Amino acid sequence: MTFNPRQGGDGLNPHGAKGPWGREPSGRSRRPDFEELFRRIVERLRGALPSGRFTAGTLGAAALVLFALWVASGIYFVRPDEEGVVLRFGAVSAVSAPGMRYHLPWPIEVAYTPKVRNENKISIGFQPTDAGDEGTQLSDVVEESHMLTGDENIVDINFTVYWKIKDAPAFLFNAPNQEATIKAVAESAMREVVGESQIERVQTSQREEIQLKVRDLTQRALDAYDLGVFVTRVQMLKADPPGEVIAAYRDVQAARADQESKRNEAEAYANRIVPQARGDAAHVVQDAEAYRQQAIAEASGEAKRFLAIDAEYRKAPDVTRKRLYLEAMSRTLGPLNKIVVDDSVKGVVPYLQLPGLQKPPAAEPAAPPRPLPSAPALTNGPTDEQGPTP
């Protein structure tokens, strides 16, 4: 247990009286048997007296000795790591600091001295066993260690709860079995936290977070019970799958690792392709925008040019029509080699040098063809006699 009430010699020290829940730490009655003590003292006095008879003075001396022993039984010591709790007729009357103290003798007052400055620990999910020369080994307690996770897996968890006494009277008298209560509350808190977590995170990334959550949940529950203890820390020693399914669990973990690897490769590919596709799309959009601006500008220019020609045509239709015809013929026939024969020449069969009409290579410019004797002058358009053709 966490505290050990001190026992007095010969059953006269009331600090060793039976605890508040009726437990006998020493396995013997702690109440002083005054009748038995008085009988022993009388027998010793008889042996000491020559006549073996008692006088009034002898009985008074014996009573005085008994009273002195009863009064002296109220002296008790509180060690540096302890705190004294004095009960008067079953109710807490005082809390004493370390040192030599005194309380009214039993049955008026009783003192307890729990160790309030020591850090205690409770093991859950395992039990240390003595293996002889091999030292201390840990044996699993399956009914405590096997827990169900949030993703419906079973995990084998061993952990230790460290705690101190913060309120000695509450610790002594508010629960019949303090360690069992703390153990049950801590196990329940661990099952609640693990039931909301995934097994992979319980084993790796969330161990520290789970320990803090379990400590806080346990502390809140113990405060609600007013047990008078303070949970300092919770330490997880093991969080593994049960031995019966560990091979299958390893296969599942390997498959999950492959899945994670493929996912990372896919994300890397997407991170490379998506920006490239976005860049190509932006380039196409920019090209389309540029073409749109160009088409709009060309259309606007052609429209303005048409309007300008239309205005000139309205002023001088014939001149404008002839000029437009000449410009069209210049654009069409200008790049070609051509010979124009006037219709006024009759009976003349021109000799066309067809090979000469072909363009010579760029390196050897061809000489201009010689005009026929009976042909009129060469021109790039119709003569004035022919007139413009609308």
C-alpha cells in the first residue's frame, strides 16, 4: 500500500490502530489490552514483593505507571517524506508536519502518517516477476493490455502511471482501495483514448499525445472522486499487435508502405505534369489572345481602308474603278513573265519561247526576251484603246 501506519510496541501505540477501512497491516489486533497489561504488571509486582501481597500504595503505583504509559502512547514521529493526519473520534482534527508530534491517546485520537512526497507507480498491462538469476522479467496481463483501436485493430499496450498524494485526508478516507481505484481509472482512460486513435499512430507519431491525454483524463476522474492524488505522468512502454497476429500485421504494414510509396510517386508526377499543362494552357491562351488582337486590328484596318476607298469612289467612280483594276492586275500579273499582243495586229503568228518563260535559277539571271518585229510594245496591263474592264 502507499502508506504504512506505524505500530507501537506491546500494542500501546494507537498510531498503529486499525485503519479507516478495517485493514490490519500487521495481522494482529492493535488495540491495547489494558486488562492483560495490568495482569502482567501485577504478576511482576507479586514476584518482586517478599510477601506476595499488595498494598494500597502498590496498587496506586501500578495504576500511575499504567496511566503514564497511556499518556506517553500519544507521542508519534512524522518523517520528512510523510504527513501526519490526526483523527479525533473518527473525524480529522489536525494535519501535522514532519517532526515529533503528540496527540491524545487512543481511543480519543489516532494518527496516520502517509508518505506524501514519494512518487508511486502502478503497472498496467504487465506484472514484474522475479526470474532468479536472470533478474526481473515482465509478464503480460492480457485482460489489461489488449485494447481495441479506432480502426478496429487490437493493440497490446503496457504502460505505467506515476502519482503522488496531494491531499492526505482525502486519500486515506475517500476510497477503500486507493491503488485499485487509480489503476481502474487509468486503464479506462487509456482504452478511451486508444479507441479514438489509429493503430499506426498509437505506435508512432501520437505516443506522446496519447500519454498526455490519458494523464489528463485520469486526473479529472480522480478529482471527481476526490481521491486526493496527483498524476505526475503516464509512460507507455509497449504498443504492439498481439503475438498471434503480428505476422499478418507486418504484411499489412508492408502493403501500406507500398501504397504510400505509390501515392508519393503519383503526387510527384502530378506535381510535375500539372504545372507544365498549366503553362501550355496559358501559352495557348496567350497565342489565341494575340491572334484575336491581330485579327481585330486587320479587320479594323481593312474596314477603314474600304471606307476610305468608298469615299473616293463616290467622288470619282470611273477613275477609282480604273485605279482599282490596275492595282489588282499589278498584284496578280506583276510577279509573272508575260507577253501581251495587241488585237489590232492581224495575221501574225507569234513564236513563243516557252522554255524562256520559265524563271532561270537565282545564280544565273535570265536575259529579257526579245520583242517580235510585228508585236506592239510590252505592257503589264491593257492599253487605253481597250478601255478598263470593270
